[in-house]
Amino acid sequence: MRIELKDFQEEAVRALLKHVRNARHEARDGDPQAIILSSPTGSGKTITITALMERILEGAESYDADPKAVFLWLSDSPELNSQSRDKLVAQSSVFRDNDLIIVEPPFSRERFEPGKVYFLNTQKMGKDNLLTKTGDGRDFSIWQTIENTAQTALGHFFLIIDEAHRGMNLSAKEIKQTQTIVQKFIFGDPIVGLSPVKIIIGISATPERFARVLEGSTRTKREYIVPPFAVRESGLLKDRIVLYCPKEDQPSDWTLLSEAARRWRRFCSEWRKYCKDQGIPQVDPVLVIQVEDGTEGKITRTDLAKAVEILEREAGQFGLGSLAHCFEIEGPVVCGGNQIRKIEPSKIQQDAATRVVFFKMALSTGWDCPRAEVMMSFRKAKDHTSIAQLVGRMVRTPLARRVEGNELLNGVPLYLPHYDRTGLKVIVDKLNDPESAPPTEVVEGSQLVTLTRHPKHKALFRRLAALPSYSVERIPKTSNTRRLIKLARQLTFDEIVPQAWDNAKSLVIKTLAKELKRLKSDPRFSHCYRENQVIEISEVQVEVGDWKELGDEKVAKVKTTPENIDDLFEICGRMLGEGLHQEFWKTHLDRVAPQRAKLELFGILQDKAARQRLEEVAQERIAILFDLYKDKIAALPSSKREEYNRIRRRAKEPQTIDIMFPETLELPYEEPAWDHHLYVDDKAHFGWNANSWETEVLRSEMAKTGFVAWLRNYPRKPWSFCVPYVRGGEDRPLYPDLLIFRRVKGKVVVDILDPHDSGLRDAVDKAIGLARFAEKHGDYFGRIELIILGPKNDIKLLDVNREAIREKVKVVTSPAHLDALFTGQTS
């Protein structure tokens, strides 16, 4: 792939590859298979399937290469075929332009070629279409081509059905035709001479959607569902869609257009600042304005001249080409002395001059413009479906990642002047529909309040940023060896340690060499791992550097011929990653016996102790590098620092990361108002509807001598303070409720306070997790307190930053045991 997959996409590809391996085995025995990727709208399903096809063709760590693989990609329109093909051209490093073939007349071949992807749409497959017929120089119909390929490439032919976009912008007749044709692939059709295709890979937005396609089929279903939270956490999509509609007593459309223009201008300013600070190319946001339909002799009922006048009043005069339209007419539209040029929807993203786009309904399925940041619609409430579909296309982030430390740039504002409360609810429901909408939070703008850093407490944010906080995310983990190479490469690219990358690779090769020397002390090793011997290979699975044996029955005998040695060497490459197998071979090449080093590397990686030692050495070096260069990493721009956080997150065990607190927050409005919070509104207050426990604890803290300020620690935010704990053998995140800042002997001390019901099922695990956190990081804090309220609303606490108490909490076994510690009934 030419791009790096998001963590959830990588996880999906690995899971789907396992499904493909099992499906191929059963398909050869005659059992039809259906592999289903269910992934939310906007999650990059095409990218995921492209990566899957690459690994089927070229192999992966746990999957042998299949050079005979051939793919048929089925969608329901020529436009979707072209869009899918264009994405493969841009993203794939395996499939060349001539490997991606759109099937259309006069296409006629006996069978599809291995290693290629064929794009076919159902509109070309009607009984009267040339593709379905022979004659006029065409020897094979498309049905014959498919059947011949399926029969001669059993276990190698994959039909990809793009159900995610099915039915969009099609008539009822076209939808019925599509369904009928898809059924032919699933069940077979003797009339056209087609057997059921043995392996189908379905792409869908929800599990239910593809289940309807397979209804009545006895196929073995192998499904992978991408969880919506994983897509949200990846930063691929905006965090939230903010809806604005007029209050009943306010004028609507022109007022909201002014507000939309001001918001767009703020987006422009924030992007300029962020891109300059990060040293990255400028992102120029687009304001998208949906106007009303026209009448006879009039392009639109919306007054375009007045709209442009308001835009220029709020944002200044527009340069040549800044205003564009996607109306059905060709050529420019002149209004109010301004020329609005014509632009095709697919050109907007790449057209650097475009700043404002006027359109009616033309921005349809497949339109993808991540820099479309603000939208205003003059259309009436009856058009909620089209508006929801459009907004669903606008939530892609311009950088394909979350903007750290800036909540504004992680949202999409949508202004709807002609929607009342009822109409707004319909839009919210549409945007929360998993069938057609992305997994993005939808909120009403009227319910949000903007908070900024308290001017008197700005110095405390530097203290906050230095606190140890963890990332506990359900993302694919990777081996320490791979993490070391990624870290070293990043240090080299950022010019922190120019030789780090070379040094890390050298460390891995030297470690492997030491293990080889150890293994060679056993004569059996040298005897087995040489040419023209038969070796026994125990099938093992190495996950995140952990060695998992699959059982004695998983043993294969392989003769070490040159061809087999090359295959084993490629397996080494997939196990180590980063081209380290080639580095080892170059270092240990014996020109008399050039294959020996390849075999010996495979022998090393078959040894459990050798793999574990390699992981230990890599982990030790990672810790040293992070410690030695933490100050230089901290001095990098925030986007660069986030790359190092990403490497930390990929560790098997949770790692500390840098927290980046935003300058401003937009949070739901709450009451009552509190003083001394680190983030405040324009009246220097912070609204929080705290429960009785939280209220009592906070009031008690604010009344104490030395109290300075406090922070409500929101859960599951990119900037949340997080402590790891273990429940059911799985790492989970704990977000303590309060961080308290107080002055002790002239210095500011930070306390962690977590009012928590000790009777909850996870209370014991969280208490132990907080105690272990204190054991490791207690020096950064004053108190680290577990808190409950007694029957008389009296505060009872356990300060796990005190060693004696911490040791008791670490061995708590039950909620009753924990309660006994709170009440002092156990020692």
C-alpha cells in the first residue's frame, strides 16, 4: 500500500485474511463461502479491501502468497466502478494500472487473468447488454468468462460485492435488476450457465445489509465487523457534526449564512496557524452552500447576489476563481458583479482556488472532499435525506487524522435555517442511521458552550502536559522489534539521532547473530538447516512478539530445495518486517553457499527462546531511546509528537503518552456554574451537573487551604488523563474524575481524586489499577485518592500514594474487602 492503514483497517485486514485462508480450504471441498466486511460509512472500506487483495496476492505473516488469485469487483454503477478503480490506482503499490480492468464491450475472454482486478457493474449485465451475448467477434459472454475462471481457478477466484453503496441514486427498476443479478452469483443460474461462485467477499455498512443479500443461502458466513468506536478513535472521520437551526423568534437564512461565513473564516484562520506551526502544506477549507431549486428562466430561487454580498461582508472580497458552482448548466453564473465559475464535484478537492461552492443536488454518491469543512443549506426540511447523505461525505478529515489539540478542526458545522425542531430531529435521526451515516457524534449547536483556558491558570497547563498518562486503546499491537525500527526511523527522519535507524537494524542483526551462535552449538541445528535436507516445521503463531504453539499435529515436512528456501525466507521477512530478513542475509552471505544464511535465519525464528530474546532486546532499546531523547521529542511540533505516541500505543502493554490539551473546548452546556476550573466560559465559569458524591468532594477540596484550581477529567477524549487497569485479563482505561491543583510550600502539587461507588463490579480492578499507577508514577503527584461517601455523607478515602495503604489495596479481592479498607475494619 502507498498509504499506511489506520489501526482498525489493519485489524480488519488481518482478520479477513484468516477468513480467506479457511474459506479457500473449504471452497476447494465444494462448500460455498461468504466473507463479509461490515464497516461504517466513511471508514475506508475500499482501502481495506485493497490491502486484503494485495496480501492475498503477495502473502503476509500468516498467509502464503497466491499468485494465481484473480478478483472480480461488482458494483451497481459505472461511476462506482471508476471511483473504486481510481482509489486502487492511487493507493495500491501492488496492482499496476494495467492490472485494473473495467469490463465493458467489446470485452470477450475465455477466463480472467491471475493477478488482476476486474471491475464489473450490474447495469452492464442485463440480458440485452452486449457483454452477456456472443457473436459479432465475441467468442465468450461475460457469464462464460466468469464460469470458466471459477472452475479453473478453484480457491483462487474471489468475487467482491460492493454492497455498501448499493441502491444509492438508482431507480426502483435498477435496484431490482441489481438484486436479481447478484442472486445469480450467490445461487447460480443454469439459464446463463453460471454455478454459485465459491468465494464471495461482501462489503457492507452494517451486518444486516449484507445478510439480506445472502438470505436463503446455505453459504458458510465469515464476518468481521469494524466497531464504530474504532473508526471514531482513528481520526479518519471528524469527531462530531454540529447542527445549527434558528430559534423561533429569530430571522433565519441570511443570519445563519453570516454565522456560517464567520465560522468558515475561523476554520481558515485555525488551519493557517496549525499548518504553519506543523510545517505542513496549507489546508484551505471550503464552504459548501446548498441552494433551492430554480424556476422557469431562473437558476435558483435563492438570491445568489445577496448570498455573495453577505459572504464578502463577513469574509472580504473573493479572488478570481474562489466562487464556484455545480449547477446543471455549463459555464459561469454572473451575479452582483461576481463570476461564479462551473466546477465538477470530483474536481473540488484538488482545485486549490475553490473556496465557496454553490450547488443544488449534484454532490452525490462518491463525492469526496475532505476540505469541505462548513455547510449551509437553504433547502426545506423535506430534503433531509439528501442533506444527511451530503454531510456523510463531508466528515472525512483533511489530513486523514485527528488534529491534536484543536477541537474546532475536528468537527463539521451544518447550518439549517429552514428546519424547525421537528425537522432537526429527522436530520439527527438520519445522521445516526448506521445504514447511511458515518459513526460521528451529532449534536445541536445551541446545546454547546465554548470554553477557553482560564487566563489566570495558563501556567498549570504546562504542569498538566508533564503528567504521565496512558493510552489504552483497542488497536492492533505490534512486536517490539517492529516498534524499535519505527521509533529509530522516526528519530532519524526528525534529525534527532541521524544514526538511530542504522543502529537499530544493526542491533537486531547482532542479536540474531548471537542466537545463531547459541543454536549452532547443537550439531542437529547445522545438520537440519542446510540445503537438500528434509526439515520438520512446527506451525506457530507469533502475535505481538508472543510465541503461540498451535499443537503437535501442526507439523509440516519441507525439503530444503532452493525454491522452498526462498519461500521460507519470505516467511522470515513477514515475521520480522521492515526488510530485516534482507539485512541479515546481506550481513551473513556466504558466496559459496548463498542459501545457507536464509535457512539459518528461518531456523533462528523457529526457536522460541531466540524470538523472546529478540523482543527483550528491542524493548530495552526502545525504553532507552525514549528516555534519552524525551526532551527533544517534546520540542517537536504536535503532529510529530503524535507519531511517537502512535509507536507507544502499538506496544503490547499500555505505555505513557504525551497529553495535548486544546486551547478551546466546545462542550454541552451544564449547570450549576463553578469557579476556578482550568477551562471557563466568557464569564470565567465552568458548568457541571455533578452528582452528590462529586459535589461534596469538590466543595471540600475548594475549601481547603492552598487550593488553586481543578480540572474535570472527561472520559474518552483525545486529551483525557488515563490510568490503565486490568479486568478479565484485558487492559482497560480508567479516567479519574478530578485533578486538583494546590499550593504546598510555594510549589504547585497535583492530586488525583476518584469518587467511585465501591460496590460496582469494576471497583476492585480499578482500585488495584490506581494503586499500581501510584507505585510507578507517584512522584508526580501529591495525593492519589479513592473516595466514597459514607452513610452520613462523610468522605472516606484511601490515598494509594501512601505506601502502607497502597500495599493493602493491591491485594484487595472483593468489594467487601475494599469497603473494609475504607472503614478501617481491616489492617
